[in-house]
Amino acid sequence: MIIKKIPKMQLVVCKGDPYDLGYQYGQQAAGKIRGSIAFYTDYFAKESKLTWEECQKTAMKWLPFLHEHWGLLVTEMRGMFMVDL
């Protein structure tokens, strides 16, 4: 039997309103967030031939819809990205 070591999940503890939750999460998981951004920057460049800036511009078109349907989540994401990533 082959047993693979499963990496531990990072525990992130946050308190407060949605903005504060996002900010605290961003502080505690900044390295993982940077890693995800680097991965998707490369992935989208290869798969869609779009720069990361072009992907962000396209994504921003969805912001009104997301804010209307999941406003608290958008607020949390705003807090997360106020951290210096």
C-alpha cells in the first residue's frame, strides 16, 4: 500500500464584519494568495492568451452582478485585496 502524505491545511481565524474578515484572511494567507495569482496569471496567459490585466478587466464587468447577488462576499474580497499582496 502506498501512503501519500497530505499537506496540512492552513488554519485562518478571523473575526468581524465582512471587510475585516477579508482583510484578516488576506494578512494570514498572503503567501497562498500570491501563489494562486501567479498560477492563474500563467494559466490564463497560456489558455486564453490574455494578460493578467486583461483578465482583471474582463472580470470587473461582472462586479455589478456579483455585488447585487453576493454583496457581502464582494466586501470580503475587497478587504482581502487591501493587503499588500
